[in-house]
Amino acid sequence: MPNTVQEIYTQVISTLPPIERLRLATMILNGLVEQNTTVVDVSDTWTDQDQLDLAAFSWQYAADAFPEDREIAQ
């Protein structure tokens, strides 16, 4: 029997057809809503790490969206 979430996903969930995986995702999300579990930090404070993560994501997104500009810069 799988012991970690990654093992469960690899051995069980990834073998399911897409529609069944969507049903499972819906069940999981609905279960979280019913539990009224706070999973997202809704504070207005951005940590230094949050800002670094956002900048890294933004740069990567721009590089992927405009690959021709990357070639010019090199």
C-alpha cells in the first residue's frame, strides 16, 4: 500500500481515466470547503520569499511567452 501522497498519485490516481481524476479532484475540493479549512494565507503581508517567488515566476513566464526576446538579449 502506498505511504506518501506522491506514491498514491503515481500508483493509483495517475492510472485513472481523466474523468475519474476530475471527479476525485472535485470530491477533495468539496470536502475542504465543507470542513471550512483555511489552506490559503489571506493576510495582506508579503514576505521577502513571497516577493522573490513572484519575481521568479514573472521572469520565467515572460521568458516562455516571448522566447524571441531572450535570443536578442543574449
